[in-house]
Amino acid sequence: MKRWARALYQPGIPLGQDGKRVTGSKEHIALSKEAAKEGMVLVKNENRVLPLAKGTRVALFGKGTFDYVKGGGGSGDVTCEYIRTLYDGLKSKADKVSIFEELCDFYREDIKKQYQNGAVPGMTIEPQIPGELIKKAESYTDTAIISICRFSGEGWDRTAYIDPENKAICDSEVEMTKRAAGIFSNGDFCLSDGEQQMVDLVKEHFDKVIVVMNVGGMVDTSWFAEDDLISSVLFAFQGGMEGGTAAAELLLGEGNPSGKLSDTLAKSLQDYPSSESFHESRDYVDYVEDIYVGYRYFETIPGAREKVNYPFGFGLSYTTFEVKPLEAGENHGNIQVRVQVTNTGSCAGKEVVQIYVGKPQGKLGKPDKELVAFEKTRLLQTGESQLLLLQWKVSDMASFDDLGKVRKAAYVLEKGTYVIYAGTSVRDVEKLSYSYVLEEDVITEQLTTKLAPTSLKKRMLADGTFEELPLMQANDPNASEIGKLKDEQTDGFTPEGKLVESYVLWRGMHRSGEHDFTEVADGTITMEEFLAQLSVEELAYLLGGQPNTGVANTFGFGNFPEYEIPDIMTADGPAGLRIAPEAGVNTTAFP
């Protein structure tokens, strides 16, 4: 009965085993903050400016100080009780750090006005700082923290040029594109003109410059990677509702950065192989780069290594580690590597051990290195060690053969030597003495060809050249083996939605069936008995997508008032449950 009542009055709100609400609970919010801290990546820390010493005075620059982006748009948006900005996080640590408040007042009021005029987080204009305020901040401290933020969401990718007249964009993106064009003259991959002016001012007036990147997609990194006047850079990404607090704690040494980059940060947008064709059409993308994306491209293709600012798997710490491979070998179809990690620095921290495989270049193209296993240590104190056992299936090293160079539509382990590497990034690795060797090709899985590309003309090879691909006549997507259906035959395939006004959820549902669903809930009848009374048409309606009845941001299923079946909303998303604000329920916004 509890489950039915919850579906009726609190759709999409899970409870723990003890009946306690877990959505938006203290435990979930704490987990959100911890996940944010674990994933943030320190990519630069010259002269060990971070962590900030106790009692440090700081001046906070950049609209991102208050224009904090907790997560993505669309399905990534979550209604939560509050959001902690970087200012909020640092302000809560008043016993460790002091903030130049007059500058913060300036940014707070400016962002407030922009929001009132319709701006959304991450899509605001960088304000011009009054000269007098710069002088006061310089007199207050020699340490500045710059916050850079970006909006990310469904259908909103980074670009080096935003054209509001671009016919390749979807209709839903038109308004956002017009707004972005007025903010980012060089595209939102790069700093806006206002941001660049602000950064230049900060570098001119402050000795210690720290940058916090509140971004959810790829952005330009050359402006700080190649600039000695910028001391430290922390990628805070989009850290959820507690992201500002998580970033502040890492800046102050309450925790140690242990995140690693899950992608390669190149010197320019044009250095990514997909940039050439990604925005050419709103209907399709030619994936000519094939498997050579991310680090597989930059570590394999001749000349690409020099285009990298920060490699895949990279991430700094406030301490240092020794990663020592001890032994490796095959065991019952698995490759196992035992590694000892020792904290050799001056403070506690965690390290991520990464294992890569270099496959033999045979008939099938392969990257120079490919990640096959990784694991993070526990928190290691100074001088403490931990043994890690990392393993993966031998079959995981197979390559797919789509053209039949070895065996068509099969996963193949080509003969040759599979070299094993262990380290802390794709660039910082040690070659192991053990290698996996095959004398003959091995087929690990035989499949069949389905939905194969028909019009891709070429694809990249490991040496950077391209091979031509066979072109085939595409099947007519409107063709049907059973012929065209008549309208009256499609009812069962397209269940109609039973849109019920939201007030019905609160006053009870009209009963007209022989048995209603509450009888199943209280055990009066079985589920089988209940379903037996429904017609095939009613069962189809029951499973069909149902409109939002006011408690979620998405569609659901069920919604049969006649049988007292509530509308079950599938209010899930990549960052938490997406329940509409008017439902009065706050959930947890995860990173």
C-alpha cells in the first residue's frame, strides 16, 4: 500500500529501506559534494600556490563567482533546495580565508540584474570592473581567484564561432544561439572579449592568479597553459549543488585533488579531428576519424602529440606518489597487474593507477595505447603504501572487423605482442616487462552485420592517412515488409495519452472498473486477477507514454483513473531526479 500511495502522491520520489526519504537528504547532498571533490582536476600549480595557507586574503574575479553552473540543461537540470557558488564555499570557511567583499558585491548585483533580465546560468555577460575597485582589491591582497563558467546542455556544444543564422542548428537552439552570439564573439570555446580583458587586468595587478573552471564541455586551455602569470588552475567542472563548497575546500587544502582528465585538452578547437565536419549539417556527421578520437587520436596519429596541452588521465596532487608495478600475468582468461602505490610527499592524498595496452598493428587499425583498467587508492598518509590488483579480460583487447580483413563482423585478437603499461596518465606510464603474445589470430566473438554505414566515403588509419570505404545503396527507411498499415490498424502501436489534470492526483481517482488497483496494493486481489480484466487496448494504453501531469519534467506510464492507476513519472536524469518545482519537492543535484 505504501508503494501505491507514494506513486499517487509523491511520484518519482524513492525511499530507503527504512522508509526515509533519500532524495534531497543530507546523506545524498553529502555524497554529491564528495563526488564533486573526487572528480575535480588540478591541471596547474606553479610554485605550489595551492593549497592556500590559513589566513590568506583573496579577491574573487569573474562573473562565474556568482554565475555558477551546477549542471547541464535539458534532462541534466534538477530542482534542488539550494546551490553553493564558489563565493558561498569560501565564505563558509571564514576561519581560513578572507574575501574582498566590495568586489563580490559588484559581481553579485550585476549577475542579479542579468538574471532578472532573462539570462540563464553560464550565459551572462562578463561585466567591466571599475578601475577604482581594481585598485582597492590590489591593496587588499596579492592573490586573485578567477572563475570561468560555461553553459552546457542537450544540443549545445562548444564552438569557435557562433552564427545565429546557421541553418544547421535545431529550432530549439535558436534563442540560445542568438543570446550566445551577443556574448561570445569568438564562440564559447574561447574566452569572451570581456573575460579576456578581465583576465589581463588580474594578471597585471596580482602576483598569484588562480583559475577555477566551472565548465561542462571542452574549452580553450592555451590562455592559461602557456601563461606563466597564471599560477594554478582547478577544473571544477559542473559540480552539482555543492560544487562551490567542494572547490573551496580543495583550494584551502581540506582534501587533496585526485581527479583525472577523462579527455585530452588540446591547444585549439581545430586540433580535434572532429571539428572539421561536426557542424556541417544538422542531419548527420561524417565520422571520418573512426576510432581515433580523444587520446586515441593524439597518442597515435603522427604530429598530433604536439597539439596537446593536458593529456588524457592527467591530474596533479598536493603530494607525490611512487607507482611501482610488481608483477603481471594471465590468469584464467584475465590479465592481472599488481601495483604498489606509495605516498612520497608531505600530505595525505589519493592516486589513480591506469593500465594501458599497446596492441600490434596488423590488418586492423589500433590506437598506440588504450586504457584497459584503472583504480583509485584509498586516502594514503605520508609514507603509506597500498597494493592494487588491476585486471581485465583478454577478450577486451579485441578489435572489431567490420570489413572482413580478418573475419567480417567479428571481434578479433590479432597475432602479435600486446604491450602493457602502468602509470598515472596516458603520457606518464612505464612499460612492463610482461607482454601478452599471440602466435595466431583469435576470434573472440562472431556477430552479424546490421545497420552498417552506407555512405561514409573514408575513414582515418593509424598513420593519419585515410582508406576508402565501400559505398552501398541504403535501404528505404519508409519501406515495410508487411505493407502500409491502415489507420485503424495503428491504434495498438500508438497508444493515446490520457492527459489528466494534476488536481486529480490530490482529490482521488474515479473508479469504474470491476476491480481497481488499490485492491492489488492492499492484497485483496492478485496482480494477475487485476490484469485479466483489462482489454488488449487498455494494456496498450497502460504501457504507452503518458504526458506530464505536473510533478515531473518528463513523460511516464500508467495513468488510468478508471482503475485508480496513478501516472508514474520517469523523472530520472543524468544529474538526479527531475521533478518540477511546482511539486514542492527538492531533490539532489549531483555533479
